[in-house]
Amino acid sequence: MEQSQALFAEPLERQQRFGLDKGFTILTRLSLVFLIVLASLTCADVIARTVFSYSFAGTYELSELLISVVVAGLIASSFFESHNIKIELFSRFRPLGSSLNRLFEQLLSLCALGVISWSFMTKAMTAYEYGETTSVLGLQTYPVWGMAGAASIVLALIVVAAMARAVWEHLRGIPREKILAPLLMVGAVVSAGAVYVTQAGDSQTSAMFLVVGGFLSAYALILIQVPVGISLLAVGALAIGSYLGVSQALAITGNVVVGTATSLDLIAIPLFLLMGNFATASDMSGQIYRAASSVLGSRKGGLAIASIVGCGGFGAICGSSIATTATFGKVAFSEMVKRRYSTAVAAGTIAAGGTLGALIPPSVVLIIYSIIAEVSIQESFQAALIPGLLALVLYCIAIMITIRLKPELAPEVQTFDRKTAVEDLVKAWRPVVLFGLVVGGLYGGVFTTQEAGSVGAVLALLFFVFSKGFSAEAFWESLQDTARNSAAIYVIYIGASVFATLMSFAGAADLILDYVNPQETPHVFILVALVVIYLAIGTVFDTVAAVLVTAPVVLPLIVGMGYDLVWWGVVTLSLVEIGMITPPLGINVFVMKSVVGDRVQMKDIFRGVTPFLVADALRIVLLVSFPAIALWLPSVI
């Protein structure tokens, strides 16, 4: 009985994958190899265009075809490995019981995978029927879409077989009376869904019900551990089907899937993630930290300041708060403790510094926000630079004030070694070149976002290949990590896009504006409420999930109040990142705790981040009071 329950708890355990683990590993690696080919092709085109004023014919359409293969492979692998974003805070809340809760999650995942597979295959059949070709090179497109659909369908069949086996193994040993109560709960959920579908079909009175019911249903699914993207996709597709009909719902979802799989803007996400992983594997984080500590470490509290500067520098390459925290937790914490820094200061500094990973561009979250808000990604990156540097400076000031007030938290000043500082600065030339080329080319208008990601990924790969830490195992691990994180983001983006379409059809923007009425309600009240909400959400939700889930509600309010969406994107990102170190549930604090283990208690890490929360509060006040802090740079470039 225990064996059956363990088997069912994870339907795609190794023994249930029918020996296809290697096949899907190959699929994932092949997808990432295509991504490197795409990046290399783009780099060649950028060099030819910049140096020789020549552009290769068909580069754009080849990129679209390669992107579709990459995205299809990533999405398939994410379902196969069950690697989708969940809200782990509620992991113990399983009203249907652990096993049935898992079954419900897998059923929804299977439905989502079925819709995605159908979208790819429908696109392939349409391309074949109409003889669709690329405009410049005249290449047939249906084979590409056919491969994407085939991979998804094969995976769906594997999931069905695994689920059937797991359900049988689990249920055959359970007394019938123990099954009745969970089945009644499932029946109640289905009945509520039926009422929701019926009511959603009415006209004017159904709009509020559709919007509120849609959000409550999505949040309920998220609460019971259904992945965020699948929750949004399931609710959005079901409600659109009831609102416009099943065929329209499938058509809309199919358009979202295909559009996502060919988006040149979205492909920048795995490219920047790949750049960050190669940079990590080639020890750029260590190079940045050693250079910063050599220059600043001789000051009182200098090593803590060096950690903040290092987090900012590495975060600009990595683009992820959690990755920056985890990486610098390994690099900097032991060194700070070795030099007799307070463990609370050391851990709190790194946890707070990790938030700079998403604040200083290029930022994955800003790419996603810019796409859904329909603003320029380049402008968003430009707008985020000064606020990101402001955060870095305020963090450094917070450290200096803290050490001044409590000198015992840091060791005495040490002798400055000019020779060592110069040597470490010279050794850190690789991350400087990487950041300067990517961000400089992006801000200077030389690159598009996708081209900047391509150049960064290829350059980071070259640095990695010629570094001491290069190995085939490290190379594939970098690709695998890129695949896992990229796939999770793509799934949640597809779900959020379908859900946003539902909100659009239901008139959510008009309902929100009618209810809040920015013309009568003081804007400061609305902004304060949004600040509090985002701080609360940031403590629980993944950054990407927080932005995507709230966008359909918040963006109409910002537009209604007449504020700039680029500015609000920077404010939103800042708020969510602050939430990641806010007690009692700051995600970055838990990441830091997982790195340091028993060496520091959780309460001490939260105590260590307190000065940085004060600095963050000041930064938010400045950003909201003076939007020019974010908007000045885009206006002059």
C-alpha cells in the first residue's frame, strides 16, 4: 500500500516513463543546441551588418523556424519533468488528500498539454494545406510545426499511460468508504465549475461574475498546488469556451501558443538565461566578487559593500534574483564569516543584494512585463538602469550606517593591497566586456533585445569554453538549467496570455475603472494600495508569476490614472523584489537559508535584511514621487 501511494505521488516517476528518459533528454538538449545555433546565426548577422553593412537574407524567418523548434522542445520537457512554477508556500494545503490532489493536477496538466499539442498540429496541417512557405527562402513550414506537435502528442500519451497505471495501483487497495468523501469534493468543484460556465454565458450581468469568478478559480487552483501557468490556462480556456464557444476557445488558445512559439522578443529570455548560466559556470561571479572585495574589502564593512556591488554586477549578467542569491551565497558568505563579520549581516547582505539580479538590466521579468504591457523592451531596460543603480547605492549606504551604529558587526579596517586589487580587477575583464557589450549595444541601438541575448550567450559560451571550469558535464548542466527555467516561464506566459484574453472579453478593464474610478479616487490612495498588495504578493509568488497574474487588473488602473507604463514596470519590479526579502515569507531569505544551512538561523537573516528594507522604502518613495528617476534616461537616449 505504501509503495502504491509513493508511486502515485509522482505519476511520471522513472519506472513509469517507459524508458524514454534518454529520449526526452536528447530532445531537450537538441532544443538548446538549436538555441545556440540561433544565437550564432544572429551574431553572424549582427557582425555582418555592423562591420560590413551587409545582412544575410532570410535570417529573420530562419530564426522564427528555429524558435518554434526550441520552444516546442522546452515545453514538452517541462511537462515530462513536471517542472512548472508552483506556489510552494501552500504545499501542505491539499483538500483532496495528497494523492487525489496530485491526480487533479496531472489531469489539468494533461489537458493543457493536449491543447498545446493540438495547437502545434493544427498549425502544421494548416501550413501543409495552404502550402505555407517562408517569404525569402521559400522553405516549407509544416515539417517544423509537425515535429513540434509530434513531440507533444507522444508525451501526452506517455502521461495518459502513466496516470492510468498510477490510478489503478492507488485505488485498488483503498476501501470504498475512504474514496467517497474526496469524490464528493471533486463533484462539488465540478458542479461549481458548471454553474460558473452557465452564468458566464449571460450578457451584462455575467461580466462581473466572469471576472471575479475567473480570478477566484485561478487562485483556488494555485492554492491547491496546481502550477500557476496551468491554472491560468485551464480557467481562461474553459471560460472563453463558455463565453464564445469551444471552437473559438481552441482557436484563441492555438493563436497564443503559436504566437509564443515564434516570438522573437520572448526568445530573448532563454538566451539571457543561457548567458547567465555560462557566466556562472565560467566563474564570473567569483571574478566579480574578488575584484570588488580587493578594492573595497579594506574598509570597515567593505566586504559587505563588495558583496552588494558583486551581486549588482553579476545580476546584470544573470538577470535572476534567486540565482544571484544562491550563487553569491556560496561565493561570499564563507569569506565574510571567515573575516569575522556578523553572520546576520553576511546572510542579510547577500539575500538583499540578490534582488539586484532582476533590478539591473537586462532583466527577464522586465522582458515579460514589456511584452504584456505592450511597451518597448529597450525603453524598459533604459528606465530600470538608474533605479537599479540607486538601489545598489542605497544598499551600500545602509551597510555603512549600520556598521557605524554597531561597529562590532564588522572587523577592523585592514591594509589596502594595491597590487592585489589591480590584479583582481584585470582578471575580471570578462564580465566587464560581456556586460559592456550587451548593455552598451542594447542602449546604443546597435542590437535588438533578441540580438543582445544572442551576442551575450555566444560570448559567454566562448568565455566558458576557454575557462578552467569547462567540461562536457558542466556544459550540458548549463543547458539543462536553461531548459528548466525557460520552459516554466513559457508555460506560465501561455497560461497568462489566455487568461488575459478572457479578462479582455469580459471587459475587466472597464469594470475595474468603473469600480475604482481614478477620476474620483485620489491617486495616492490607489498607489499606496497597489504598493501594499505587491509587497504582499512578492513574499509568496515567484516574480514572473506575480507580474503575470496581476497585470490584467493593475495595468488598466495605471492607464486610467494617466501614468507611464514603462515607469510602472520599474515600480512593479522593485516592489515584487522587495517582497522577496520581506518577513515572514521572503523567498530570497529562504534561498539564503538553504545555502548557509544551520550556520545562521532564519530570524537572524531577517534581522540582517532590515536595514535594506529601510533603504528599499526610501527608494520606493523616491520612485513614486519622482518618476523622472526612471523616465529620464529613455528620454535622452
